Amino acid sequence: MQPTQIPFAIAIHGGAGTILPEHMSAELQAAIEQDLANAVKAGHAILTQGGLAVDAVVAAVKVLEDSPHFNAGKGSVLTHKEMVEMDASIMDGRNSEAGAVACVRHIKNPITLAYDVMLHSQHVLLFGEGAEEFAFSRGYDFTEQDYFFTDRRYDQLMAIKEQGGVALSEANYSQGSYPDDGKHGTVGAVALDQLGNLAAATSTGGITNKRYGRVGDSPIIGAGTFAENGNVALSATGVGECFLRKAVTADIAARMRYLQEDVSVACENVIQGELKQIGGEGGVIGLDAQGKVHFAMNSTGMYRASIDTNGLLQVKIYAE
Ligand code: ASP
């Protein structure tokens, strides 16, 4: 007889937005799917070995930050000043510990720094130069802006500057001069480990043509990221200003905690309801304490993958 398996699972996202098959080449789709599979497997390997959910989400997010296909770490979108400014956060559902960084420019893996803020500072959120000073004091390398810069992001910024707005990395500019046939997005992960711990992590370059110093939802606990043992782990992606105004992940967790809503009901209620009503395009990934995964989105797609409690791998891009 097989020993009873303690359920564990992981889910990730690589951003939501106007993701349409007609804007995607077969090669690009295959490369993105490969990165998503690699990321979710990296996190799952840690869970399989009995590692912590919080380490699994960091491992998964790092793979996505290192890929040029997503709007986090390498491949981050550019600000109006043609620079990369990245935000990231992590939450450990065991003890409600959290760490975050905002507006960092020279850190290869902002999620690792967010984790170190949680573990080794007395704070939850460090910003800009202060965050980088903390990083360098802990031995982080200074990564030049050139590392993050991609031609595609530059072309994308130029197109959006012409239109005078800001845009999600996956926004649809087919009617204008949006030249970015590659669809890239904010990244995140949620995990449940064999001890029943939940954790969530999110990392982003933000939105194209954002003002210098703009901070979105991704580094804000309760907006872009939330985890609470016995309840749920959540990571969001979409128009950060709307996710901030609706405290999206805190609201989903509260619905589950106080109304006993199922993870799928709570996620859909917020993403298709109040968030959509204020124009908040995007989505969220949720994982409950039993290992049930739910992906909710009000956009045409969200890069996503999961390995469920049965060990089944799924990778998806478009809304269903
Ligand atoms: N939520 C991110 C932000 O507003 C963007 C995204 O998810 O693509 O910074």
C-alpha cells in the first residue's frame, strides 16, 4: 500500500492582458510555454523534496525573472524615462511574514531581495536606493540597466509614448502602432507545501511608460500578493492602480475567511465583479489550503501553469 500522500501543489502566472493567438507566433508560444513549465517544475521540485512553500515560490519566480519573455527581471518594461524599475513581494502564510521591494533598478532577481527583506530586515517594504543599499550590504551584485533592456521593450515604449498613455505589458495595440508581437507579463507563484504551508510571490517591471517612481500593486501585500495558512495564497497581475484601489488579494482572502467562499468563487467575484467595474483588466491565481488551484481573469489571456495535488502539469495561455 502506498503511504498517504500529503497534498502539495503549485501554480504560477506570467501576466494577464490582451493575449490573442493572432498576435503570437508558434515559436514564441512554444518558448513561453517552455519557460512556464520550467518555472512551475522548479518550484514543484522543492515541494516534492519536502521544502517550504516560500522557497518554492521564490524558485519558480526566479526562473521567470531570468527569462526575457516576461515583464519581470530581464525583459521588464520601460518607464517614461527609458529605465527599468522593478517591484516584487513575497508572503509566507505560516506566520504572515512578508517582504517587498519597489523601484529597484540594479537587482537581477528582485524576488530574492524581497525574500531577504522579509528574512533579514525589520521591515516589510523597502524602496529604491534604500532597497538597493540593503541588497549591496548583503552581497548582491550591481546589475547594469543594460542587462534588463530589450529592443522589444524599447519599441513598445516608443509606440506607447506616441499615444501618450501607459499600458500593461500585454496590452493590445493592434489598432495603433504596437510593435510588440511578444506578449510578456508580470510573474507570480503560489504554493502549498507538505506541511500545509501556503506562500505567494509576485515580481514585475510594472506598466510601460509609467512615471519614474510609480509603484503598482505587485509589491503591496493585500493588493498584488497575499498568503494565509489554512485559507489561501494569491498572486495578481493586471492594471496595478485598480488592484490597489480594490485591495484585490486581501479582499479575496477575506471573502474566503469570513464568507466561506470557495477559492474559485471568491476569485471570480472580485475579478469579474468590482475590479472589472472600475476598468481593472487582469487576473489572479489562487491556491487554497487543500491544494485547489484557480485561475481567474477578465482579460483575453493569462500565461499560467500549475502542478496539482496529483502531480498533473498544465500550461495555458488563453482564457477559456
Ligand atoms: N500589476 C502590474 C503593475 O501594475 C502590471 C502587470 O501585472 O502586468 O505594476
